[in-house]
Amino acid sequence: MAERDRVLSDQVICSRAQCSALAVCLIHWRNPQIHPEGRHKTWAACTDHRGFLTDYLVNRGFPVQVVELSQPGGPA
């Protein structure tokens, strides 16, 4: 992973409803029917909800990019 693609996690919480777990990744996505090419939305996902949130978007045909979060004090 390139250094520019790394994001430091400092208490980022999962975007899934009713979840308060720490996120392990960010999911960048856009709806091509309403968002121009350069615009995207971002959801944070914990380990348990990463697959659910990604699949939800991919099944709707939305472009998706997942970026891993680096945990503070963890390996670089």
C-alpha cells in the first residue's frame, strides 16, 4: 500500500447502524447516477461489517474503493 493511501485511525467508528465498534477501513463510493466523477462518499467499517457494507454498495453497481486504516501504535 502506498503511503498516500494509508489513513491513521484515531477512534473512527463504524458507519453501520447500531454499531459502535472501531473501524478498520474506509469505504469510498459514489452513485454514478447522481454523483459526478470526482465526488465520493465515505463510510467507515469495522471487521464485522466490512463485507456487509461493501457488498451492499457493489450489488447496486456503485464504484467502491476500500482503504485500510492504520491503528495507532500498530505496525506501519
